[in-house]
Amino acid sequence: MAQEQSHSEGAGVLTFVERFAAELVEAGMPRMPGRVFAALIASEQGALTSAELSERLQVSPAAVSGAVRYLAQVGLIGRERDPGSRRERYRLHNDQWYETFTRRDAIIGRWEHTLRAGVEALGPGTQAGSRIEETAEFFAFLQKELHSMMDRWRDHKEQLREEKEQLHEPKEQLHEHQA
């Protein structure tokens, strides 16, 4: 266990956490939530307590508190308690990227609907109406492609799981023969 912990807190892991956090910040996520999310994704179990996050990131518990509040609000993490404990653990959702894109799909649908109302309000023959109509068409296209892409992702993920099982199968059979 100590070996796992030192591996999950090694210099290379810490460098990865900071680098991935910087990429998230570049994409628009606030800095501290980005660091907390990166620390969670790099943790062995995908879950850490506030104290563990504070220690790994060398930040105050208040900084962690604000970051986990943000991440929970945007649906990237969940909170859980160990039975009999008052300490909360912050856990990544299974398939967090899938869930994030699925939520974006609903947002894109609402934007498209609002933009189509804007076209009617501004008039389809106006420059503004045409510009908004093209934006609405882009979101309709994006939503259609997102559905197709997520279907392909599910198929791809299943294929990866099957390939991984096949890789481990011969090793398990070898160990059974040796026993």
C-alpha cells in the first residue's frame, strides 16, 4: 500500500497533475478545480478526502472546499461518506467524460431552440437573423454528430474492454496450469 501511495504521489505524477490542470485551465476551468480534478483522476481509486487533496496539492482546506463545490456543481465529481465516518470523499463519476458530453448535448439543444427563436425575432432575411440561423444550424449539426460519436464511443469502449480481457486471459490460464 505504501508503495502504491508513493507511486501515486511521485514526482512524475505531480508533474502530470499540474500539466493536466494547466490544460484544463487553458480550456476554461478555474485553476483550483482543475488541479483538484487532475489530482482525482491521477489517484489510484479516483477518490480522495479533502485532507488528502490539501496534502497532495499543498493548498488550504478552504481552497479544496471551493474547488470541490465547483466540480460537484458542474457534475464532474460526487461526494460520498465512508460508513461510520463524517469525512467526505470526493469521487470521479464513472464515465465522467461521457456524462459531461451527454449534459452538453442537452445544453446544445436548448441553445439551438433559443437561437431559432432569435431568428424569428430578428427576421430570417436580416443579416443578424442569417448569422443566428447559421449558428443554430451549427448546433443542430453538432448535436447530431455528438449522438453518433457517443454511440461509436460506447462500441469502441466495449471493444477495448474485450481486447483487454483477451490479453489477460492467457496469463490466467497459464497460472491455473502451473498450480
